[in-house]
Amino acid sequence: MARFLILGCGWVGEAFALLAVARGQEITVTVTSEEKAQRLRDQGVEALVHNFDQSAALALEEQHFDYVLNSIPASKKNEILFVKNRFQNVAKLLGNLAYQKHIYLSSIGIYPEQSQSFDESFSDEAQMSDILLLAEKIVGPLPNTIVYRLGGLFGQQRIFAKYFQDKVCQSGEQSANFIHLDDVVQLLWLGFTQPLSQPVYNVVCLHHPKKEAVIRASAAKYGYGLPSAFADGASYDKVVSGDQIVRELNYSFVYPSPLDF
């Protein structure tokens, strides 16, 4: 049995926690509300209420974990000094813990909004999202750390067509750089339990259909109405490659394409 610590147990963290519990692992998580903490406790997860914007001090009974999943968000909506304080607190906590591997969940939003293909070798920091880059720079250098840059997340009640029903869609000609929640949790499990050679991985479906095609497939599958119109208003078409982690882990997707979601 392995011991997992999940910092900032949001949507992805909760799905992974429940997977790990089902596989007989010991899970401790942090959340920001007592209501969610109690809900997770009822499902066999040790949950602590903590806000990293306020403090790095976390009341842990144990200081050693096999694996740490860090899903503390670095939202582009936050001011940069706000994010800096948050992640410095996270780094301070992790610096006082012993662990074998730490995976931090970042985003492919770090890449610029340009008509270009991006893989993990892209290194022009001047063009990257300053907020997301700052968070990666603070926690990335910590020992045994791997960064997962997640594509657009869907699954469960997050259904792409739902967000465009009866609205004008201006991004239909853009390529979809998406990933399903079920594939994220499987790639997290494999990333913790198998060796990885690189510090950063894009976690994105291998297939990149146009968003209009994804909306149409999603609407047909789940019974949502289509947009009132598709208007070509996109100024760029970015494609993000997730090939690297797939090759290393020899991974077969549950949902190979966003058309399957």
C-alpha cells in the first residue's frame, strides 16, 4: 500500500483519490471547505481543510509520503504576486516532507496562442503565460518533480457541447487540444508507479479534430442543441502534442479523440 498526498483536491484530484482508494491506497488530501472535506471522509479519504494562500503550515500526522499530487491552481485570473505567494507556501510545505515523486498539474495554456504546433521542447519563456510559468518555476525544481501540462479537461458533467448550446461559436475552426478525465487519472497512476525520464509532459489526446466537429459529436451523444451559428472568428489554430508521455508509458487511451468523449 502506497501513501498519497493530494494538495488542492479539486475535480481531477478527487477522481484520482477515489481511484487510489479503490486500489487500496492510503490517501490524504487538502481542500478549502469543510463540506467537501466531510464528503471525502465519507468515501474513505483523510481530508484536511487548508488554504495555501494563507499559510504553508499543514497539520499532517505523517511527514513521509510515497507520492504527492499537486493540483493547486495557478489561475490566469489571479494577480502574479498572489500566485507567487500561494506557490511559495506550497513549495515550503513540500520542502519539509519526504516523498518519492511529486506530480504538479499545470496547463497547456502556458503555450502562446499562435498558429503553431507545440511540444515540450518549446522554451521561449517570453511568449509563455507568465502566471503558469511562475508556478512551474517555483515547484518544478523541487526534488523528484514532474509537471503534467493538461489539455482542456472534459468528462462526467463537463460536456463540450453544453457550453455552446444556442450560442454563436467562433472557435469551431480551431483544433481541439483536449483530454478526458478518465485518461488523466490513468496517466497519473502510471506516472507515479512507473519511471518517467523528462521533467515536463503534455497530457493531451493524440487526435486534434476541429472544435466544430467535437461540438456536433458531443451534442448528438448527449442531446444538447447546437450553437445558433458557427462563425469563423478564431485568429489562431494551436496544436499541442501529447506524444511523449504516450510513448514512454506505452499508453492506450480510454478516449483517443475528443470525438469519443
